[in-house]
Amino acid sequence: MREKRMSALRLNDYEKAHLESILEEASECAVLLKKKDDFPLEKPGRIALYGSGARRTIKGGTGSGDVNSRFDVNIEEGLKRAGFIITTKDWLDAYDRVRREAVPPWIRRLRKEAREARQFLAIYGMGAVMPEPTYDLSLEGKGDTAVYVLSRVSGEGSDRRFLPGDFLLTETEIRDILACQAKYRHFMLVLNVGGPVDLSPVADQVENILLLSQLGSVTGLVCARILLGIDYPSGKLTTSWAGQAGDPKIGDFAKKNDTRYREGIYVGYRFYDTAGQPVLFPFGYGIGYSEFRLGQERVSVDPTGHVSLEVRVKNTGDYPGKETVQIYLSSPDGKLDKPYQELAAFAKSGELPPKGEALLHLEFELTDLASYDSERECYLLEKGLYLLRMGTNSRDTRLIMGVELEHTCITRRVKNLLGTVDFTDWKPEKADREPLPKELPLVKISGREIACRTISYERKKDTDPLAESLSNEELALLTTGDFNPNTLYLTAIGEASVHVSGAAGETSNRLRKKGLKSLIMADGPAGLRLNPHYVVNRGGTVSSYGQNPMIDSMGLLLPKVVLWWMRRSSNRAMRRIRKSGMTVYDQFATAIPIGTAIAQTWNLPLAVSWGAIVGDEMERFGIHLWLAPALNIHRNVRCGRNFEYYSEDPLISGKFAAAITRGVQQNPGCGTTIKHFAANNQETNRYGNNSMVSERAMREIYLRGFDICIRESQPCALMTSYNLLNGVHTSCSRALNEDILRSEFGFEGIVMTDWLIERGTAPKRGKYPSPDPALVAAAGNDLFMPGSRKDYQRTLAGLAQGRVRREDLLRDASRLIRMIKRLTSEADRAKDRAHRREER
């Protein structure tokens, strides 16, 4: 029945073009973890299909990263469309029944936990995912080929856990996966997951494992194309897969109040490679249907520390494919301890036919990998031997040359700004560094020609004339998001715009007489999160077409009286629309692959093109700011929002956020909002948790990606995080929002809070209070979102009491005014050009 509905769907031209573009390239996100010679298949035929993700294929995570696309294709449908005959319909039907029966007891358990925690169920259960149920179903599918699809979903508001059915496999899954491996001649384990799962019980025995990931609307189609060899996987992991046994257990995770990042700079492969710990699949790992050989052609280092390499890649196998070259740097262990190696550069080839080859150019600056010395308050390169390594993952690298730095050099003088912690960062035992073989080249540079930049934290007063003409009340209105005093606070979660249905929010509409329009914002980061239908009311505002997204996303978790009221309101709206004859408009968005999957391509131009798809739809629907990309570090595999983020490595994170930003911002009137600034690495008590991180770890790991993204793409906006950093809410931190972000990184856009809703985000019994809007404004956070009358009043009270000055509001408002004028004027000019084209 569903296939008939889909075949009858009429796609708009933009939907067709965007979906076709993603379908053609999405296989680059997929990572082949293990292979035997029985894939790809020669042709479609009978296939036994099992697993939670066969029908319930996950296109992306839950929460603000969800996308209302017109349709999505699951793996069962994708295989059917490719010509396969599914022989396990009875098994899939029986699994659906098991799944449905598991829901009521899970909801009862959640209700009990919420009562014990004294929290509203919809808030307590936000992002909660029902663990995979156990069952006993016979594996009787016909044919000699089988696919088992293992799915996991996670999302905003809840972290993953080391439990069966979540990070761990259930006994049922282990049993059935191993049984399929033994029963079928051709067997592929397909992972429809947003992040690592512990494959330890099956990894050694299963011969073919494909990390398909979560690729948006076309996930099922991509899977079929890969199995048939129409497309091929060429992705590489951007996070180490180590299993529960390999969890470092050094730093805290999911603590309620204070989370201590004791591991310091040793995150992900920096820990595993330095400590010599085994992993299931290392950072940067991924194989293809073909094989490749790397050959070093040329490498040079100039006196300023600029490193340039040329690497020849040859396809030595029998299938076409793409390969990624990775360059790592091992720095000397001097006064400051250093990881065994750090990613310095990467490049991906185009498609290479069998026996084909390509010459790749890579370059980086030694200064990009400088260490932070908190005693001297500077970034520096210590004298000694720097070793360059080349390979295809962090556990498969070889030495290619050495750089001898004769003098320690300071590259940037800054200030310690981020507070102190009550612990000392973990350090590995000092080990002898590998010597450089005599046959490899060694370049000596003195270091005296490496420039040092001293940061000035003095900022010139630069206020906009319009801002200076505004009263204190008008300034407070402008720096508080648009609000309706009669709106229930809950409807502001992810839907607080009056001009675009389903948009997350907008800036104030109350200054239009002053010539200021509003900036409209939509959630991300896997595409625009909007209502799929809307109507235009009198006065130009919009409303959903009898829909309430809360019913779909949180319906099971809401009290019955609230559900009754919401459904009643929706039904009334639908009747009103039918009687009035109002026109119903569509605004279906394209679901692109999740952030981790995009990074797994290691293909920056491809990320730019997918950013351009989002930008095109922003322009169509009237969105000025996309609340994405998200580039927080994969500090721990259990973070519920890791699927939105790119990597455990800041270079990957910054480069891909910059690429997405360039794609979006090539569309007039469209900008990105990079987030969450900073150290947002867990969902547990995300509104009131204090991330305790050393100055060095913050600067080398958690802030570096933001620095890279800003330098390479200058995003229009940035969003601060909910959490505190060393006892200060990030939204209230002048050190972050002014000194580091603007003086050190050179950020020129606007800064906004994450969606701070008084009743929804205030910890009732938490250790730390909610952010004060007056202190937010004083710290250089230009915009308090989504905004309420109480936030506006508290800003004015803070002004009267001296917690914020008029000069602070003038500074924040001036930045807002400039961005509003820039984006709205660009959008208006683009509309005028489009209208003239239509008239011709």
C-alpha cells in the first residue's frame, strides 16, 4: 500500500533535483568495515531480509535534527525497487507485532522514572529511545543471500547507554546475526546507525559488514545500489569504534551537575593510539570493493612551517573506487605531553577505474598543530623532531619524513580565559619516540621565521546609527527573540515563528516601522525542519495545516488531557480551513545525510554541494538562518546527539562545518548558525550541567573546530550551548563570546542562545541556576532565543540594576541590525530577480 502511495506522489522540480543529487553521491558516506569476495551481487534475486532496520529504517536522529520530507524509502522498499524478491515477509510482519507489544511497558517504565525524578514526562522522555526488544522468530527465508539490518536511533535530550538494544547488541541480535552468517552463502550485516555500536560478539565471525549510516530520504535506495555494485562505499570512519571494553573510563560522562573532562586532549584516537589500546575499527578506517596503493611523490617544508605533499594513489583492484589519503603528525614530547599522532591533512581521490591512478596534493601548517601552554599563556611549537606519517587510517600509517625544529617558537600569544578545574589532566606514560630511518628525508628549520601573533582584546566601539536612535525598551526588544505573551511556552520548542510554519523562531517583529524586518530561523542539521503544509492567515502570518508536530514527536509522552487538547485544536483548524476555502501550501524539505555520515565521505566539495541544497530550500521557503551545522566533538560514544556532529577530531569537524557553510551561504540571504559553543558533549541535564575542562583541552580539542570553520567560511551566526563551562553558562561568558570568538577567531556574525525557555529549561533542583538574560546580553550574546515577555522584562530590570549597560545593548543590537539588513536585502534582491525572470 505504501509503495502505491509513493508512486503516486508528485515531486516538485527542486525535490527531484535534490533527491537525485543525494542519491548519486550518498554511497560515499557508507563505510565498508569487512568484506569477502561475494559482494557486490551480480544481479537482484531472492533475498532474506531481517533486522530492526529492514522496515523501520532510520533516516536520521530525533529532535531538532528531524526533517519533514515528502517520503522516505526504507531498505525493504529499496530492495524491491531494485528488483529483489523479499522471502521473509512473515518474519518482518512478526517482528512488527513484537515491536508494537513492547511499546506500552516501555512507556509505563518511563512514566515511573519521570515520577521518581519529579519531572514532566514529555521533558524527561525527550529523546528517549525504546531499546531493541528480544524475540524468538524462525529464520526461514529462502535463497542463498541474506541481509540483516541493525538499526539504532538516538536524539536530542537523551544519551545512549551501555545496555543491550542500545550501544550493546541484544542476545537475540547476536544469535540471529551469527545464524545468518552460518546459514546463507552470501550474507551482509548492514548497520543503519548514527554512531558506534559494540560489534565485539559478532565482528570476528561475520565476513561482510557495511556501515550504511543514516542517509536521509534515500537510505533504502542507496543500500540496494551498494549491494548490487551500482554504487560503491568509499567512506572512512570519523570516530573510533572500540566497543564497551575499549571505553577509556578516564573522564566523567552523564553526570548530573559537574562533568570532569579528565582525559584532557586524549580524545578518541589520540587516546587509543597513544595508549596502545585495541579497537574494533580505528579512526579513518574504511575499505572498498577495490584495493589501493599509495606512493609518495614529493614533500617539502618551507622555513615558515608550511608543509606540501604530493601522493600518488593507484587502484590495484578489479572495481572502480575512491581512496582517501591521511597525513598525521607526531610532535616531540617536550615540556608538554603530546599524542602519538594527530591528523594534519587529508585528500580524497576522484573515481579511479581498475589500474587507474591520480596525484593528490595535500598541505598544512605546522602552526595549526601547535600546543597550548597554559603557564605561558600561548600556543607554541617545541623544538625537536616532528614526524610525518601517511596512511589510510590511524592504525595504518608509515613514516615518510622528519622535520627538525631547532628552536621552540611561540605562534600566538593569548590569555587564559576559561577558568580553572579541580583536577589534573590525564597524561600517558612517557615512551621513547620512534627514530627517523636514515633513508627518509629530514628537513631542518630554525623556527625563527615562524610568525607570532599577539592577540589584542581591546575592541573598538562600533555602533549602528539606528541602534543609537532606539530607546532602552526597543533595544531590549531587538535583542530578545519575537514573543507572543499568549502562547504556551511548550509551543516555542522548535516552532516559534509566525512567518514560516514550523520554523524554530525569528527576531523581533516590533521594529518594522524602523525599517527592520525579522530574521527567520529553521532547525537542522540534516535539512530544514519545517511543517510540510501551511496556510496564510489574514495579516500575512502562517499556521500549520491542522498539524501539531508535538503530537508526532512526543505524543506517547504527553498526558492524555494535553493530547486531547492538541488533537481538538488541530481538528478545529482543519475544519476552519476546509470551510474557508483557504489555499494549502506545501513546503517539503529534503533530508540530507546526518552530520557524521557527511563527514565519513572525507569529501569537502561534496559537503559544499549538500550545503547548497539546504541553502536553495532556505531561499525558497524564506529562511534566513539555518540552525546548523553542529560541530561538537564526539567525546564519548554515548552522547545522544553525536549523529548530528561530525567527528572526534577537530580538523574534520571544522573543515566540514566550513564546507557546509560555504554551500549554504552561496545562496543570497541565507546563513548558517554553527553550534553549540562550546563543550556540549552530553544530553544528560543539558540545561544545567557544568562541563569542567582544562584551558589546554578546550583550546586544542573543543574550540579548534570553531576556529577552523570561522577562518574558512565566516558563518553568519553562532549559537551558544545550554551547559556551563567551568561554572559559567556559555551564553553568559564574555571570555567565549567576545574575547575568544571575536578577538582570537575573528568572528563577524551574530551570537544567539540556544532555545532557553523559562519553564522548560530551568532546573528545579539543579546546582546551577538558569542564565540571566541581562548577563547574556552583557557577555556579548547578541540575541536571547526564542524570547518571552519575562526575558524582555528581566533584561530591562538588569539594565536598571546595572547588570547590563546600555552600551552592551547598543553593541549587541548593532550587530543584529547589520545582519538583518544584510540577509533581508540579499533575499529581497534575489526575489526581485526571480520575479523578473518569471515575467519574461
